[in-house]
Amino acid sequence: MAFRLKLVPDNTQIDFFRWQFLTFGFSSVLAVLSIVCLLVFGLNFGIDFKGGTTIRTESTQEVDVGAYRQALQPLGLGDVAISQVFDPTFGPDQHVAQVRISAQEGTESVTPETINEVEAALKEVDPSITFPSVESVGPKVSGELINTAIYAILASLVAISAYIWLRFEWQFSVGAIVSLVHDVLITMGVFALFQIKFDLATVAALLTIVGYSINDTVVVFDRLRENLMKYKKRALRDLMNLSVNETLSRTVMTSGTTLVALISLLVLGGDVIRGFVFAITFGIVIGTYSSIYVAKNVVLWLGVKRDWSKKDPKDAASSFPGAEAP
């Protein structure tokens, strides 16, 4: 006898739009507060965006990231990121790590004296350690990286908007973009509020959030389009509730299983990937929320036509909440 795990009962009839003004108002307040946090606190940029020095280390002993970080802590270098480098071409006795040190106050890169201090501190942990290469990132390159990150996020939003417009209608495109901007803005607001390090990995996480959120939104939009052509005389609000309820099990299962893996990484993944994993974890939660309570609200207020093959003026009345076609 087979058993199926059901997190959501069959044939749910939840009214997701019962408190639509309250939920959309809550989202608007969060967006405004996020803008305030970004303006007041600013983002805590990592080395990628602030500039600094990257030191490549090699050793015959295993890399101990924790021991490296503890050895460098007394030097007061500020933001230091240490990560082990894996490559299948490395020999059995070749262990490589990267030590990234943020630009010091009043200088564009770490001074040779500071690099010597770092080498001496790490040699106390591992006498066989060497520094094959030392590279610095100046303010100009960091500024270019910030611009590139902004362009990448904006380009993704434009491409997604065009895709939704072509596949559905412009109302769906507007709803999707408002939802995505909502997700990215609030996530960045949380990073600004708690001063979590914001680097290139976080930008990658934001792009992942955009992709995940739009995927969830498109699933419900696709079901809504089917129901719009199937039930021509039902109010748009009722069809939206029906569509969300019909896809609710899929949404909960997808988000739930993804969050299980992400929370495990958040707890056990260590310091190096914590910012990246936190961004995706928070983004999935806020993205699932916005797919239901932001994107759908926008489409509900804008209204949509009921037949994709032709326009029928008689159906215009049913494009608004509570209206029925004659």
C-alpha cells in the first residue's frame, strides 16, 4: 500500500485576496523601509566592491580556514575572506587557498609590510606555506564591478518583462516586474539593515532569486490563463483564487524542499557562503509571498481580457473584481 506525503490538502479554497489591501500595503511599507535603509545605512560592500588585495597561498599541508582566520585576527586587517581552492589538476601535496583583504584606510591596496605580516602570521600555522601570487583590486575596478552588477540585475528584469509580455499580456508583465523589484529591493534592504556583507556572490544570489520568483509566478499565470479561457463568466478575482489554490501544493513542495537544503547550508555551510545562502533563503520566502500577494494583486487591479484569440467587449466587465459577464 503506497502512501503519499501531502503538505497541502486537495481542493483547498483559501481566499488569498481577502486582505488584499492589507497585504499589498504591507509590501509597499516594506519596500519604502528598504529604500530608507539603503539610503541611511548603505550596503556593507565586500572586497569585490571596495577594492583590496587577494593573496594566493600554497602549502603541502591541508588548508585550515579557521586556523588561518584566527592567525590573522590580531593584525586588525578589517574585512578578510579566506577560501580554499579546489582544482582536479592539483597534486596530492598541493593545497591552495585565497586570502582576500579589503583595502586599508587611505590606501588603494595592502602595503608590502602588511603582506609580510600576513605571511609571518600564516607561517606560524603552516611553516610550508608560500605566496605564489599577490593581486590588488583598485577603486576603479571595484566601481566597474558595481556598475556591471547593476546592469546585470536590470538586464535580467528587462528580459523577463519582455518574455512575460510575449507569452501572456502586458498586465502580467507589469505584475511580474513589480513583484521582482519588490523581492530584490526588500532583500537588499535587509542586507543594509543588518550590514551583511554584499559582494559578487550576493549579486549572483539576487539573480537566482529573480529566476526562482519568476518561475513560481509563471506557473500560476499559466494556470490563470487556462482558467480565463475555461471559465469566461467567473470574476477575475475568483479565477485568481482558483489558480493559486490549484498550484498551491506545487508551490509549497518546491519552496519547502528548497528551503530544507538552504537552511542546512546556512547552519553548516560556514562563513564563506553564509551571505550567499542567506540571500537566497530570504529571497525564496519573500519571492513566494510576492508571487501570490504582489504580482496577482497588480494583475487583478489592471484587469485582463478573457479570450486570447479575440477581444470581446462583453467580457470587459468580467475583467474587474466582483464583476460578472452577462
